[in-house]
Amino acid sequence: MSTITNHLPTAELQALDAAHHMHPFTANDELAKKGARVITRASGIYLTDSEGEEILDAMAGLWCVNIGYGRDELADVAARQMRELPYYNSFFMTTHVPAIALANKIAELAPGDLNHVFFAGGGSEANDTNIRMVRTYWANKGKPEKSVIISRKNAYHGSTVGSGSLGGMAPMHAQGGLPIPDIHHISQPNWWAEGGDATPEAFGLACAQELEEAILELGEDRVAAFIAEPVQGAGGVIVAPDTYWPEIQRICDKYEILLIADEVICGFGRTGNWFGSQTVGIQPHIMTIAKGLSSGYAPIGGSIVCDEVAAVIGQDEFNHGYTYSGHPVAAAVALENLRIIEEEDIVGHVQQVAGPYLKEKWEGLMDHPLVGEAKIVGMMASIALTPDKASRAKFASAPGTVGYVCRDRCFGNNLIMRHVGDRMIISPPLILSPADIDEMIRRIRKSLDEAHQDLI
Ligand code: PLP
């Protein structure tokens, strides 16, 4: 076999890809027909493919490349760390400087008394850790029957058996025997799709009160925790009505339910604060982190745990850990990424510059005939496509058909924008300038116009 490099023709790379590479979350029939687009390099907010096309990445990879591509500082830190200590772990009474430094930095950044970090390889593993952690917490407190975790339909919390069970994605639950026992799902606060005739405020409140109903139905003595993303990402950038989060916090406090905020997408500046919990005004006991922690330059995630939960879990050995928990190279890269976010005030940039400018342009998309709702928090945003704005109607075609057409048009216009059903979503690098935003919106409008023409 010839050496496989960027220099091979695209068709050859695609054939080799199809022969041996199984893709996550990919329509395999489409893949077989079209072949995967081969991404060869990236810089700033642009990807380059094997045909030399420059693609504006409005998804920051998978919601993760917060500081943008091509930052040499991270590459340099990784190389240095690989030479000095490429691997060691923190099992069995050892530790190392990158994990110590990163845990301390995260504890400094996290709100309230979220002062303790358990590292994982990514968000899925971290949420698996959370399942074991909250059940261990209650068992150590003498209440082992408190094992049920309440989550939401259409939530995404990862792809392992545990995190996929926490998630509420029906197509995932249809495969592989999910969910595991003692996971319960309540409604998502998606007013556009599910709010019916209620006002957004009344609907938000009703969705939150489903948590209280579930606790009472399952039994207060059985429920261990509630998990949710401050802003639901992969579910379609669903922004809860203002009434939702205060009610969730009230219910968790009243019934002493642990609140887990999955900050895998929302964390590290995405919503205009360091954490999405700050944006929606909640104080969780545990936060799940990954993605923006290293801006995707190295795989790393973790759970940030409050003092009380850490103390109770720490009463005994916690029989849990991953070979790559706190991996020194990933930890060093993450620390450098956090240094850049802090020193370049990227959170301030989202809050004061890019976020407000994008909000104005994003909400301006409401003038397009296909757009029925435009939602945005910081630098994550969605539009709902509809044939009739006033009635919030769905298209006659199977759900997702129009979204897919639009996504394809974006792809053709060298723009990465995702569709979730008939909702289009973006989560660009946080470093976008107003000029970058103008260019992104230009490509989005062009793609929407073409999709609209396709439908006529
Ligand atoms: N939680 C949320 C909110 C996510 O969006 C994701 C991934 O998209 C995960 C967890 C899983 O993270 P990972 O893919 O790093 O395992």
C-alpha cells in the first residue's frame, strides 16, 4: 500500500476512507454515494479541504475550537510536554504537574464552591463519571436507594452506554439497548416545537414543573440528581424561556436533588460567561466539561465537583478512573488554552463584541421567508425553518428533509452549518470578528435562498 498523505488525490483518499474507516453519526448510504470531504488543514476560522477549498467553520469543529485553529502556542506546549513527561497517571498515589496546575486553574475559574476536578478523556466519559459519582454520593450518605437521575428528552450527554442513557435522543436509544435502568426523561423546554398555544413563559414554567412532578411520582427518596445543559446544544440550540431555570433551581433546592450542569458545549466562553450556568443563573453541584477546555486541540474532559459532594465521595475509595484521566499532554494543552482565553479576554469579546454583533445579524435572519424563529445565546445560535411562521408549521416532508437540503447548500457554499431536524445551528469559534460574522451571514443567506428555491 502506498503511503497515505495529503498529497493523494481526493478520490483515492475517499476510497481508502470508505474501505476501512467507520464514521460516527454519519448516514452511511450518503457517505457511500458522495465520499467524505477530506479536511487537510485549518487556520483561524477556516478549514481547507483536499481540493484546496476554504470552508468557514461555523461549528468550531464539534462546538469545541473556541480559540480558533492554528495556535502554535498549543502545539509548542504539547511537544514540550511530550518530551518531558508524555504520560503518567494519577491512580495509586501519584500525580503530575500538568494535572495539578489544570485542576487548580479550573477551580479558580468555576463559580461557587466547585473546587474539585475529576478528569476524563471527554464529555461522555465525564458524564459516566457523574452517574457513578452521584450514586456513590448518596450511598455514602446512607441513601443507596437514591439512584434515579432525571434528564430531558432530546438531550445529548454523550455516546457511551451511560452518557447515551442520560441523553434523551430517540435514535440513540433505538440501538444497543439504551437506556440503562434508573434514568428518567422529562420534556425539553423547546417552545417552538412543543409549546402549542402556551406563551413561552407559561411553557417554560410547565416544563420545569415536570421535574417536580417526576420527583413526586418516582419518590423523593429515589431521585439522586437532575442533569441538563444550560443551553441545549446538539438538540438544536434550544434556549429555555426565562421562567425555566429559576424554577429548576427552586425544585432542586426544595427536594435536595443534585444539579448537574452539562457545560461540555456551554463552558469556556461559549455563552458570554465562563460557564453557561452563570448565564442562566444556576449554581450546580457538578459541572461536566470538555470541548472548549482544550479548544479541541487535545482530548480531555472532566467533572467539576462542589466541596460537599467531593468530601462525601472522598470518604471512601472511589473505584473509578480512566487511563487518560488528566493526561499530561492534554492537561498542558488545556492549561495553555485557558491562558489564551483569559489573556486575550475571549469571554469579554463574546460578551461585548462578537456576541452582540452576531445577535443583531442573527435576529435579522427573521426577514427570510424560511426562518420562523431565531435564537441566540453568546456564540451559539439556531433558526427554525418553517413553511409558515405564524402557525409555527412543520414541512409536509419527513422531519429533517428541509434542514438536510439547507445543510447541503451550506456545504456547497463552503460553510459548515449543522441541521437538527429542520433547525439550523451554529457554534462558531469565539474569536470571530465583525467582518467574519458578515461573511458567515452572507454565506448563510445565500444557502437559505438556494434552499428556498429548491423547495419551490
Ligand atoms: N455533553 C454534551 C452537552 C455534548 O454536546 C457532548 C458532545 O457533543 C458530550 C457531552 C459528549 O462529549 P464527548 O463527545 O467529548 O464525549
